[in-house]
Amino acid sequence: MSLLGMLMSLTLVASTSAVCCIPEKYTTWLRSTSYISGSIYRSEGVQYFDATLKKTATFTKITRDDGSSSTSKVYQDLHSGEVFTLVGDTCIKAVAPSINADKPNCFPKNVTVSESLFIGGPHEDLELQQITIPAKNTLLQMTVTKKHCIPVHISTQTGEIENNKYKTIAATDVDFLNLTPTVHDSSPFVIPDACKNAITTG
């Protein structure tokens, strides 16, 4: 699974008693920076989300700190938890946790609203809230607009204790840009033929 695929599988979980719900459908540009085991990865691309179809599709170009790059296509079924990641001609299938996916655009009730903040200045400020989502061995926070629960930013950090000291294994920051609350058609969610014989992991 790609970095963004793993990240979104953590954030898009549901509960019937929600803190707030992001739009049922959206198209957004994503820009992210990731640190994994000493290497830096930067990615840009587009993500499509449809809670009624219970599907996401994320298409990105990933650039490594040595200048090399690759394209990644991630297709996730939020009901079954199946995730297909296509890089080049290789497709990998994995299964991500699926928690009561009847409303996959809503935060679970066990999240914590850890901080309220503003971007901007007087008369033009944007009120946000930072939501901390429980995840095993991971600090996961999503920032949304307070009024309409529009995603703005995700940060995640995974680590372990080594010699009585905390060691960061991976960290990712993702910005949501130019989000529009619509998906024009279902074509982005169609899993390509290359994934019919996907390699299964995990």
C-alpha cells in the first residue's frame, strides 16, 4: 500500500455518533512530505472520495530525496477494506481496518478535539479544529474547518522505544488543496485490469 493509502485507511473510519463528518463526496489536490527510515518522500496528486459508493481513489507522483520518482494509484473499498496499489505494472492488494463503514466520512466518537486555532487575521480568519484519532503505535491528527468539517491537513507519526528513547520510524504531513465537494463521475474508482491478479500482502 502507498503512503497515502495507509494514511487514508486510518482516517476514514466511521461511527454512528460522530464529532463531525467531512463532505460525503469530494475531489481534492494533495501535497505531502513523508519521512521513512531516514529518507524523504514528497508527493503531489489528486484524491477522489465518495462515501455513498464507499470508495476512494488517489493518484500521485512520488519523488524521493535522491531525485528518482514513481507514480502511484491507490484504490480503496471502505466497506470491504480492500486496498489496491498500482505502481508501474505491479499491483499489490492489502486489507485495511474497516470500522462500521456505513458512514465512512464521519469521525469516530472516541476521537479527541485537541486544539482549536485560527488561520489569518481579523475579519479574514479561518477557524479550525485539530482532531486526534486513536491508532495503534501512531499519533494521527487531522485538521478540519470548524464550521463545515472540511479537511485541511493530516499529520501522522509512527515510532518505537529503543534503548529507553523514542525513535521516529515514519512521519507524514498531508495538505488538502482546492477541495471541491463533488465527484463528477465514478470512473476514477474503476480498478484497472492490472490489479485483477494483484499480489496479496499482509
